[in-house]
Amino acid sequence: MTSQDCQLILSTCPDLEAAERLASRLVEEGLVACVNIVPQVRSIYSWRGRLERTDECLLIMKSAAVRFAAIEARVRALHTYELPELIAVPISEGLPEYLQWVSDTASAS
């Protein structure tokens, strides 16, 4: 296991209930080891030619990189947004024991 075997995955949800529901399912299904939910972020973005301002919840997920395709499929199936944010960021460094736990937890399924 190396740090490159793990990744952070970012997504947003419209509210805390949706964020907790999605996070719980992904953890229960063994796709991610852990999800941090930041309860309120302000997103400003362009959507269909309009400037939008939305309060959302940010999900910060930790997983094994090999699980991204399965995570993508579940997020597409479970998310309430027409086009959910789903961005994976490789982890370049981290506490080796923590990264081993992430890798072991999210690779077991």
C-alpha cells in the first residue's frame, strides 16, 4: 500500500439529510472508509447560462483509488442532483497507518 492507492473524493449535496444519506450508504457498502460532512458551504457557479448561488453540504470522502468506478456508479444512482459533483484527488502523503486503514476498509468489498 502506498499513499497513491488512496484518494479524497469531493461531492456536494443540497442539504444535511441528503449528505448523511449518501455518506451512510457509501460507508455501509464498503466503497469509502470515511466521509466528513461540512454542513454549509456557499457554492457560486454557472449553470445553463445563469449565475447560481446555493448553500450546500460538502462531502470529503476517503477511499481506495481502485474503488472510484464503483463510487461513481453509486453516486450517479443515489444523488439528488442532475449532475453531481464528483472529483477525485490523489493523496500524495499521509500517516501510513491511516492510509492503510483507508485502503483496507474501502478495498474489502
